[in-house]
Amino acid sequence: MTDDVWKRNEIASPCVKICVVHPEARICTGCYRTIEEIGGWSRMTDDQRARIMGELDARKSSLTKRRGGRRARLSQG
């Protein structure tokens, strides 16, 4: 028996299992997809997924990551 039975011919998910949503941009800081894209990923066509995958690098550069979290905010006040 081979694993070919279990293989799918679809584009891979960009998920890196670091699921933290940027509070303002509402984009995951791990994979750079929107909440809507993450939720609808399994229902998208291959073309829709490929288009999103092509946009992720540009999103990465536009996203400002938060630094310091709660501790940094409390020390400013």
C-alpha cells in the first residue's frame, strides 16, 4: 500500500502554527492571512489560495509587530 491514496493535489497551507492576530490589522502574525482567509481556506479554490499565497510576502513587510506586550505597555504609564 502506498501513501498516494492520502495525497491531495492542492496548494499547501501557509500556517506555521503561530496563531497570533495583530489587533489593528487583523492579520495572523504567523502566516499573514486574514481571519476570513483562515476560516475559509478549506472552501477556497486552488486559484484563490494561490492568489493569497502570492500576497503574503507583501503583507509581512506592511505588518508592524508588537513588542514587549503587556509588560512594555505598563512600564510606559
